[in-house]
Amino acid sequence: MTFTDLCLSDEIIRAVTEKGYTEPTKIQAEAIPIILDGHDLLAGSQTGSGKTAGFVLPILHKLSDKSIKGPSSGRPKIRALVLVPTRELAIQVTENIAAYSTHLKLTNMSMIGGVGIKSQIKRLQSRVDILVATPGRLLDHVSQKTIDLSGVQTLVLDEADRMLDMGFLHNIKKIMDLLPVKRQNLMFSATFSPEIKRLAEGFLNNPKLVEATANNATAPLITHRVYPVEATKKRDLLRFLIVNKNWHQVLIFSRTKHGADKLAYFLSKNGVPAEAIHSNKMQNARNRILEEFKTQKLQALVATDIASRGIDISDLSYVVNYDLPNVPEDYVHRIGRTGRAGKEGFAVSLVAKEEIRLLLDIEHKIGQQISEEIIDGFAPENYADFRVISRSKDSKLAPKKKHNFGKVAAQSEVKRTSNNGQSTFAKNKSGTSSASSKKPHSVSGSPSSKPSSSTNKPRNYIKKSNKNG
Ligand code: AMP
């Protein structure tokens, strides 16, 4: 299928061609005709699937369609409203709209908190066709009576699951009450929790459903890898991996802002140019850091979950979970930063014993066990025992038949890499990871090392080293 098959205007096709898009992604191919037909839409689509163009292109098409009569006089009102959870995502969506509408006479505006409201009020006094806003700042304008939403024909809730996670439900409902009743509603969400379904029922009118990827699935080109580590050695292991495997543009997730700052400081003091990005930083500092990360002045960016939303770097290869997220949905969101637009991505998790419970939840969510690589000197001695026991206590992961731990452990193979770059693999009879004497494989330790891809086997440990280790 081509963009021309989707009956989009020549100006839009020219713009996407200039962006280098040759064909629509799955979500675009499915969602665009539905939106052009005027239906409400509930789309299950992860970040990186091309969902933004999936709703922006048909909106642009409709807004620029000269056969649809607009107001005969006066300045047109805001006709499309896109609500997003974070400032970064707002900026990113606005940039996309600007690129896709480059050959059209349509205007857009990004309305976010953390920047002065006065310039936004001034901007609202001239024409805005598409408004991209975070809910809080939009409501600030509503309370100051500086915005008129009575002309909105299309409402988009982007990353709706994240909006609910961030507690925006009440604000979203308030905003909806201010919009014309007759409008088109489009809702995009990476996951479909019961709360999302409830919101969709209340907000969408007889919607068409599009699921571009399997429900709650992660992007298909992502290789997941766990590095067991003692909690106190995490930052040293991370530095070791980045330096020895020569990882670039590494996006690292920290659970707390303070933790993000400390880690970025440690990395930059130890040869890895890094900065932290989180909501305590001023918006212009966040923009600068993001720009430096994009242009690879920074090798690593340490982010909290909220700040990371909207980071769109087309060839971001490495996402590191320095701390595992408390809810498995966040894992899906985090790793949505990599493996985008058909590119390969690597989702790396540094897992301390205390986090195994969280790891098991994540494995349930993504429906696979994640391969492990043990780097000698960093992993806890008894990690494998601990993991086997945790699994056997886990009703969903435990084998159906009664077993002893030795048997379960006997199936497991773990890749070990010594901290001078040598790898060994072992079938582990005792259930511990003491695998040193078996089948040595040399790993390159080459600068371009990436975690090797693995298939989803029942126990998904790495069987052999790929050439890059
Ligand atoms: P999104 O899921 O909207 O965040 O988009 C993820 C990335 O895919 C962005 O960098 C887009 O520029 C890119 N993209 C969107 N649509 C296409 C397409 N049809 N072909 C190639 N890349 C695309």
C-alpha cells in the first residue's frame, strides 16, 4: 500500500515523501481511512509505530479540504485538539504536524506548562488550526478565558494510558465538557487496561477498533536482556557495559529524579558524557539536553519515566532500565523508545535480587522470559538460585508438574562474560550460576558489541554467543 492509496492530498503525500516515508505503517494504513470516514477510533498502538502520522495526516487532510466549507468570515477557531501527557510529547507532535503540513496553509501551536503563559496568550490571538496541549496548561487558559474551544471538530487523546497513569482523568473530563458535543474522537493507547476501556466507553461514540500490534505487546524488533547485578554495583556495571560494548545514545531509566541526577553525575565523571532529564529541570534546560543527546554530544541520557515521554530519536538503539519500573506497563513504554520505525533495538535491564519480583511481572506482561548475561564480578553469587526459587513460587511461571529446584535449574543456561571480555556458557546442574568450566566461547569484546538476539524459548537463556557477544 502507498500513501496515494489512502487518498490523502498531494500536499500531504509530498510532505511525507520528503520525510523519507515510502509506505504507510500498519497503524497508518488501518487508522487513516477510518478517520477520513469520520468515525471515532480506539487505536492500540505503541510509540514508534508511526501513530502520530496515523492521526495527524487525516486531520490535516480534512482541515485543508476546500470542499468542506469553513466560516465565511473572521478568524477560524481551533478545529483540532490533541491532548498529550507530557511537554516533550507535545513538542514532538507539534514538530510532526509542522513537517506534515509544510505544503499546507494550516497553523499549529504547542501549549505546555513550564514556560511563560503570556506568549501563549498572544499566540492564541492569531490563527491556530491544530492545538497540541497538556491538560494542566490548557485548563489554565480556560480559567483565564484566553482560549475558545467551541470550534473543535476533532479531539485526540494521545498516549491515553499514560494520561490516566499521571492522574489526568479529571482534567480530561473537564476539557471534554468544554468541547462541542458533535465532534470526532480519537484515542491512542499502548496498553488496554480496564481503566482505558472504561474511558473509551464513556468518551468514544461507536468507535472502530484498530490494533496495530498484539495487545500489550512490545515492538517486535527489540531484543531484551537482563544483567543480574548486586544493587551496590549497578552504576559500575552500567559504566562497564557502556564503555566496553561501546553503546552510544543510551537512554537510561531511573525511578527517581535524585537517582537520575546522581547517576548522570557519576557517568560523566567516569568518561561517559551524560545528563539527567526530569520534571525538576526547566523546560529550556530539558530541550537543550534532549538536543545534545540527539546530536550525540551526550552519550547517555538518564531520564525518569515521565520526562522520557516524547523522546523520539529514530535510531535510538539502547534503552537501559537502571531501576526496574514498579508497574510492568512502564517497561513497555520505556522500551518503546527503541526499535522504532522498523529499526533494531536493545532493551537492557540491570536487575538486583530485590527486583526479581518486578522482573517476573514484566515477563508476564511481554509474554516471554528474558535472556540473562552475567558479567563476572558484578552479579550476586547466588542470583540463579534466587531467581529459580522466585520463579517456582510464581504460580503463572512455575512448571505445572511438581518439581525440585535442581530440575528446573538443570534446564537453564546462562551466558557469562568475564569482565575481561571472555564468555562461557553452562547448563547449570546445581541451580547456581557457577558455570565457569563449560564450553568456552570467545566473545569479541569488540567496540560494537550489542546484546545478541534471542528467540522466545520456554526458558530463554542464551545458548551461544553471537560474534559481537
Ligand atoms: P511515532 O510512533 O508516531 O512516534 O513515530 C515513530 C517514528 O516513525 C518517527 O520517527 C516517525 O518519523 C517515523 N515514521 C512515521 N511514519 C513512518 C512511515 N510511514 N515510514 C517511516 N517512518 C515513519
